[in-house]
Amino acid sequence: MNAPLRRLAVVVTAMFTALMLAGTWVQFVDAGRLRDDPRNTRTLYEELGRQRGAITTADGTVIAQSDPVDDQYRFQRVYPDGPLYAAVTGTYSVTSGPTGLEAAEDEYLSGSSDRLFFRKVSDLVTGQEPGGAVVETTIRDAVQQAAQEGLDGQRGAVVALDPTTGDVLAMYSSPDWDPNLLASHTRSEAAAAAAELEGAEGDPLVSKATSQRYPPGSTFKLVTAAAALESGDYTPESLIDSPAVLDLPQTTAGLRNDDGQACGSNGQTTLADALRVSCNTAFANLGMALGQDELGAQAEAFGFGEALDVPVRVARSQFPTGLDQAALARSAIGQGDVTATPMQMAMVAAGIANGGVVMQPNLVSTVRGRDLQVLEAPRPTEVGRAVSRQTAAALTAMMEGVVESGTGRAAQIDGVAVAGKTGTAQNGQSAPHAWFTAFAPADAPRVAVAVFVENGGRAGDEASGGRVAAPIAKSVMQAALAATEGSAG
Amino acid sequence: MSGSAAAPPAHVEVPRPPRSRRWLELGLSAVAVGVAMMAYGLVGVATDGSWPAGILGYGAGLGALVLVLHVAARWRAPWADPLLVPVATLLNGLGLALIHRLDVARDGSFAERQLVWSAIGILAATAIVVVLRDHRVLRRYTFTAMVVGLVLLVLPLVPFLGVNINGAQIWIRVGPVGFQPGELAKIVLTVFFAGYLVTARDTLSLVGPKVLGLQLPRPRDLGPLVVAWLASLGVLVLERDLGTSLLFFGLFVAMLYVATQRVSWIAIGLSLFVGGAVLAWSMFSHVQARVTAWLDPFDAEVYAQSPGGSFQLVQGLFGFANGGLLGTGIGQGRPQTVPYAESDFILATLGEEMGLTGLLAVLLLYLVLVERGLRTGTAVRDGFGKLLAGGLAFAIALQCFVVAGGVLRVIPLTGLTMPFLAYGGSSLVANWMIVALLLRISDAARRPSPETPAEASPVLPSEQDASATQVVRL
């Protein structure tokens, strides 16, 4: 009976081999999928039970931290200056998961990233409580504060970039909201806060800086002007027809200048002057002359048409296709179906400021393990060259004209050359959106900014980009210049 | 320690004099108790930050019990296999630590009761080693065993005695003590199978018609197999216990094969099994639910269904996944998320906190235990001993496969517990009794033959081969 017993031993070995293979499958091969299953509460408990890494500004201010508490989650996420940085941090909700940077950098913050593997092994050996990595952002305290103070409760958004690196110096959306409310461990409290914020006036949870798109109005004339200069058929001195009212083909409605007057003399104006006074009819003519392909290509070169992860998600700004001449004319002045995020318009200014090269906006400066070892430090990356160095220089000179003697005089800073462009975007029956996008110093830019004030803010129907948005841009740029004094050139 | 005076049998080449290896047993048992103590202590370290006060008492208690069994083996079974007791001790001790860990998480008191059952189990094993001087005595009780086994199987169906727990009618309750007679029936019926088959093997080996190249047995000899099959189906239908049913039938078929060496019995057994399985599947909704939960556990509907859904299985898989390669560390996972984490799903607890590494190690421990049992079967000289050792070892293997396979989604989930590891008094006592019987049989197998090898002389040729080809010398 030994032969069958030995065969039985082989069968038993095969049975156990099958079990070991199944174990390997479940615990190793398929484990990632199982861990990510939303029904797996362990993953959430584990992350909540681990001390999540802090989020700080570039100045070292802690804007999100995990404090030990005596409940099942063990750590409470706390946002010391919550509303100010809400558009950056997002929140860490135990009921609906993370948002903002909390979501985008979750692997590091929670400590689940594979980059932390050796850290975790050493924690295991030394018995040290495991924890997440610290994310240092590129945000500068003073610039962020200037953005909040500038908007002063008006609905809108401010984005400030370092044009040479793409570092996001400020990213603020108003009305702001308090991430602490959503991070409550009491489910009912968190749910009530979420319901209230979701239904709140002005949709605070949706970032106006990155998630919402608006007609950019005349700030888009920078793109049109760039396309004109890049075509080689135009210089800043080229003369363009600029009547008071432009008859649009196939429509009865004409396209008017804001003041109802023709620009320049004899119904013609130079490209530079057209930008300086934001002449609608001149740019509409220019757009129709260039065609939608050139205009669309130029917009894409600045970043339109692509969503971005900075690493917070930035919605895709759009330049429409399939336009007739009338729609093309409206698009050339940033009306019609052109829509852009404030982040995108900051990228346009930053690209011009950086000699024509658009840098990828980036919020994360460094990620450090708890031993302060740098785990990740994103290098500046280019989105691409939007315009030639010559075109960028010409546009800069034209934008300086806007601030010196044009529609953007409110953005003038003593002793600093500022280049900018206003936008007053018609918005159906509602009051127009006020825009301003600019950079400074014009000769060696250290900050590029886009300010967006929804429906003109408190100025309402009286609003214009120059009146409402330009002063905010001015104070944000001043804060940025002060903060980066001597640190860049 | 060695009986070096005994002359080796003339036909066996033995390079060294045989050694009893009792010191090896003692040393490995000490290691097993030590590892179990460490596991127990780590629960305290993980949850309280300090070594628990009870660790020494726990270690001393487990150690003393194992020492009693060890001494009994020295006294009455000095040639017994030295690995059986340490492996069983380690599994039992790890199980205790894991159950204690779940107690801490859920404020339960399973571990204390499991410790009492461990004591009863080890003492029962000791009693068997002391009282049962020769396993062949059991052969005299072949048909008594049959009757006792069937009574044990039927016991849960007796009104007022049987208890229905979670839909399965496999428990009896006498006063405060609950017991699963099926676990004891496993041993008793293995004794019966061995006794019956060693007698009937010649008849059962006779060949009948040849079909498709397969030499079938005579139809009239199919009776016992059909009876076993019907009994298994009866367990399934009346007690709604898929696992026990599978275990008994598989065990019988395996022993039938060992006794007759005829592959045709396996083929017939497998077809009967498949037939029974399809029948059960088509007739019973709870069987269908198990199969659905096995095939499609992540489906939202299957997951949400209660009872009979895949919630437990999926949560168990999440536990395994959470453990990954190295595990969360004892006391640092969340195994209490899984229903019945201390019994049916103890493996998920193990996999989560000790990782794939721990799971594979424990599976290997079982494999060692089973293979030592099968080795005992090949080494012992009498046919009854071969069948009994082989059957008992295979019963452990099959039970492991059915439970672990269910939890790891190799096969549909059934209600059985991991031997030694899982919470459950009946199972623990029964498995220690199996270890005792294997100790007894392996003592007979390894004992050097006396000068006149009367017992060893009627050696079958195949057994000579076995001695010559043994890789591991005991």
C-alpha cells in the first residue's frame, strides 16, 4: 500500500501548492486591486490611523497637519488657516475621501507610496510609528494673503506663478470655505457641512482658479496679438481697421467697442494701440484675417485644449472649432465660446514673461520623509514654446503700454515696470466678468498673475478689468516681488 | 537515547543505529512554545505598548501541557515521530495568540476557552498515548467504530440535543458545553474505514469490466462506496454541512484507493462526487449561494446579499491583501472586520497580520504534519496501521484544503475550521487525538525490530523498496 500512499503524498503536496499559489495571488499579485476596492475599509482606517504628513507653504507655514485624537481614526486633520488655503489643500474627509492636494499627493501624505517602502521597513524594525511624508508647496504666504485681501470676499480667483519655473505662488478661489468642517470625524457633522457648502451661494467647493472656465474677454487679445505677430504679417506698428461698430458677416448684430468710438484716427489703429486701449473691432478684424486655425493653434501653444495636473487638476480651457466669421470675430476678443480658467490666463502672461516658453504650473516644491530626506522635488518642466523670443518681447512692450497709458493703469507699481492686459468679459445678461493678467518686472519677470472677478464683484455693471481686477493684481504682484526679493532674476 | 543494541533487520541498509529523537522533539517543542509566546506578547506590545502580564503564565501553561505529552511519549512511545508534537504545538500556540489578538480587538473571551480546550486536547492525546499500547487493538472495534461514527454524525439531528447555528445543524449542546460531534466522527470513521478496508481490500481489488481503458471494479463491490456517498449526501441535506460532507467522502475515496491501488475507485468516486455536487447545487439554494459567492464575489448584488452573500469572503480577501508580503504585524491589522475571524476565517487574520510570509509558513507546517503522517503510513508494517495513518493524515490535509481553499477562493467556501489554529473545542480535541494516534503508529513504525523480527518478516516487496528509497531517515 506504499505506492498509493506515496501518490497520495504527491496529491497532498499539489493541494498545498495550490493553496500557496492562491495565497500569493491574493496577497501579492492581486493585492493592489483589493486594497483599492472602495469597500475595503481597512485602507481608509489604515491611512487614517497613520499620522498623515503635513502640507506646508514655501515659507514653512503648516497649512494642513494631523493631530492625535482619542477616537477610532486616531488622527484629526487640521487646517490652521483653512479657508485661505482651501483651494490648494482641499480637504481630507473620512466620509467622501480627499480632494485638492490631499488627493493629488495622497500616496505621499498617507505614507502608502512605494517610495516610502524602505522607510516603512525601518519603521517596522525600529518599532517607530509609521507616518506619511511632508509635502512642501510652492505657495508664498504673503502672496496668498494678498490674493484673499484683494478679492475681499468678492467672487473670483487669483493665480500667481513664477514665470521662469511655473511655481504657483498663490492660488485662491473666493468665496473660500473651511476644510476643517468637512474633515470632521463625526459623519453627521461632515455630511451636514458638505451639504451646506454644496448648496452654498457662489459654489465655494468648486475652485474658480482651476475647475471653472469663464470667457476670458479681452485678456484673450494677448493670444490674438501673439498669433498676429507670429504669422509674420504684422508688427506692433501694423495698421488695422478699427471702426466704432464692425458689421459681422451673416448677422444683424454689430460688434462694438466698449466706448462706442472708433479707435485711433481715420478708422485705423496700430496693433500696439489696439491692445493698449483694448480695441474690440481691431482685434475682431485681426482674428478674421488670421483665421480660426492660426488662432486655435496659438491658443493651444499657450496650453488651451489640455487638462493639467499641477498636481491639482486644472480643467481644460477651450478655443472653439467650426466657427463662422462672426463667431471667429467674437472669439478673437475672448467672447463667444472661448473659455479659460484663471490658471490658463496666468499661463499666457507667464509664457510671454518667460520669453515665449510656457512652464508647467506646479504646486509641489519638495516631498520629504519624516527623516527630512527629500523623496521628490519636481524639476521645472516646459509645456512648450508658445511664441518666439522676439514676439514675446514685442508683446511685453505692448503690455507695458497697457499699464503705462492704457486700460491697466491701476496696476502701476512705483519703480517697477508692469506688463498687463485687462479683460471685461460680457456674460449674457449678467454683469461682466472683470479680468486682469500681468507680470512684473517687465524686463526680468518674477511673477505672473491672473485675477478674475466674477460679474465684476461689488462694482457690478460698472465693472471693468482695469477698475476691479487690476488693483488686486497690483497688490498680489507687490507681495510676490517683496517675497521673492533677491531670490530670482 | 538510542536503542543501538537492536540489530538492524538484515534486508534494510541502515548507516546509523536508529535513534528515538525524543530530545529533538523536546527542543523543537520548546521553540514552538517560545514562538507562540512571542506572538502572544506582540499582541500586547502592539495594542498596549508593553509586554502583557499574562505572557509567562501563557507560556508556562502551554509549555507544561506539551511537556506532559512529551513525557508520556518518552514513556510509552519513545520511537514516535519527533516532529508531530512540535508542529501541532506551534499551530495551536499561534492560533491562541491570534484568537487572543481578536479578543483584544473585540473585547471577547475566546482565547481563555481555547486555552481550556487546548489543555483538554493535549491531555486527551496524552491519555491515548499512555493507554493505547498498540494501534492494532483498534482494529477489533471496526464495526463498533462504524456504529459510534454514525451515531456521532446523527447526534446533531436529535431533538433538544442538536443546535442549529447559522443554518448548519452540526452542533450538540449538553448543559453549557457545545460540541461538534462531526469532528470526533472523523477519527472514529477513519478507524472504521481502515478496519473495513484492510479486510475487504482483496475483494475490492478484484477486477470487473474494462471501460475506456479503465479497469472497473465488480459492480457488486460498489456497495460500500455508494453507502458512503449516500451518508455524505445525508449530512449535506440534513445538517446542511457542505464541509463535513466533502471531508468524509473525500477521505473514504482516498482510503479506498490506498487500500486497493485501483485508480478506477478514484474515477468512480470523483464522478459520484461531481454528480452529488451538481445535484446539491440544483436542489439547494444555500449551495447555489455559496457557488455564486465563489464565482462572482465582487459583484455588488452578491456582496450585499445577506445571508448567503460574499461579504465575509470579500472582507477576508481584503484582510489578506492588506497583509501583503510581510503583514501588518500582530495586533496592528483589522482582522476583526471579518465575521468569524477567530474560527472559519482565522487564516485571513493570520494572512493580514503575518502576511504572505506567515501564511506560507503555516501552510508548510501543515504540509510537514501531513507528510509525516503519510510517511508513518509507508513505514508502519501492518496494513491497518498504513490505512489509519494515511487516512488520518489525509483528513488533516483535506480539511486544510477545504478551509483554506474556501477562504482563498480556490473552491467555494464551506464551514470547516483550520486544524489546531482556529477557535473550536471539538476540532482542537479531535486533532490532538489524531496527533496521539499518529504518535502511536509512528512509534510502531520506527521502533527497531527485535532480534526475531516476527512482525517485520511478512514484508511486501513494495515495502522493501520503500525502506531503500527513503530520503529522510528517522
